[in-house]
Amino acid sequence: MDPADRQPSSPLQPIKIEGAGPVYEGVIAVCERHGSRVVDRGDAALFVLAATTRIVRKLEYEAPRLGTLCFHPSLLPRHRGRDAVYWTLKMGDTETGVSWFWVTDKVDAGPIAVQRQIAIPPGIRPRDLYNEYLAPLGVAAFEDLLLQLEAGVVPRLEQDESQATYEPPREAKPADA
């Protein structure tokens, strides 16, 4: 290959990604499609928490040059906490969406990088809402965000604390005897 034909290295190289499930798998696919080098440890320009409930320590989320992004299946600042999809339906919301936010020392409260909103289909269960609507929406929003970051645009919109809600985790269901 002629050196003149090589594309410059992305300022996002490499990207560390942690998570599980369809959002994690989708984010990996987006990064691969865009030629981003994905690592599971070591130095990273960006750390992406793609559907994980692990609380990341300050030393870890501040290490990447651009910071750490986290996926949340609600329109933050509403429904902060672990069971956002359940509470969205339980509280009778008619709209929901996804948020990618920059991790800070307060849970689910960092500046918003990107959000996408949808109407909630009637009669849907939390699992189906997440798998059929929110996970794909989160992956699409991440791809839009990745393009912005590659162009040098780092969106950060502070959350309105006056609109914030934090819902507790649901109680565990008793195991069948």
C-alpha cells in the first residue's frame, strides 16, 4: 500500500469496551465497522461502558484521554439507577429512550453525550422494550456519537438536576422451592 493512501489514525485509538448483551455486541460491531482498535485493557483514548452495572472508580474512568462513556436505557436524568426500564413502565411513562453520558463521581449523573427518544409501544414488557427497541436505539446513537468524536466534536450537556429521579433496584423474586 502506498503510504499516501493510508488514512490517518483516529484520535479515538484504541477504545476499551466493557459490558454484555446486545448493546455491548452492537458497540463492538460499530467500532469494527469504523476501523477502531478495540482493547480490553491498557491505555485507551476512550472507555465505553456498554450495558454494565459495575461502578467504575475515578482513577479508571478518568484514565482515558477523552473520558468514559456509559449507556443508560432511559432519558436521563429521569430513572437513574439499575432498573430504569422497569421503572419507566411501572411509572406509566409514554416516552422513553437511551442516553450515553460521560461518567463522573455521581451515579448516572454525568453530562449527556447523546440521547434518542421513542414512544413506548402499548402493552410491552420491560425485557421486550429493552431488547427490541432500546438496545438497537442505543447502538445507533453510539454510532452517531462515534462519528462526532472522530470529527473532534465532544458533546457534553449537563443534566438538569431539578428533573432527576433515582429509582431503587427491584426486590429479588424468591426462588422457587
